Amino acid sequence: MKALKALLDVLVFCYIIFTVLLLAGAIDENAILNTTIEDEALTLYKGLVAVGGVVMLARVLLSNVYVADLEHEKYRAELKINNLKATLYEKRQAFRSNNYKEAFAEEQQAEVA
């Protein structure tokens, strides 16, 4: 999931750089389309907007899925910690109750002797 998120971030970064260079005039749209017709240049810009929208939507959705996955992992870790705490508490209680029984038995033996 993390690798897919990183790949999508790189794709978004490349898209942004390409769009900025195209709008700034550093890249000539006529060289991309191999034509000089303005209708095709308009089609290129519409296509860039559509691709940008899809890429950004995919990034948002993937980010939401990634965050949900992290929250689920955190929840599972908290459950594991709580189970370990409960086990430790039970072991301590059992140890304490055994120590009291042994101490009480020793006191009674000392009184009898």
C-alpha cells in the first residue's frame, strides 16, 4: 500500500511539472500534437484537466484507504497490548495468591511447632 501511494505521489508530481511547463510555455503543445490546429490544442488542455482530475481523485482515495489501514493496524496493536496487560495481571494475581497461601501455611506450621 505504501509503495502504491509513493508511486501515485510521483505520478502527481510529474503531472504537475508537465502542466506547469506546458502552461508556462516551456513545452510547445504543437510539438506534442505534431499539428498547429488550435482545436487540437484545446483538446490537449481538456485532456490534461481530465487526467489531472482522475489522478488527484485517485490520490485522495488512496490516501483515505492508507489512513484507514493505519488506523486499523493501530487498533489491532492496542488490542494486542490490552491482551498482554490482561495476561500479565492474571499472572501477578495468581503469583500473589500463591505467596499468601504459602506464607499462611508457614505461619500455621510455626504456630504448631
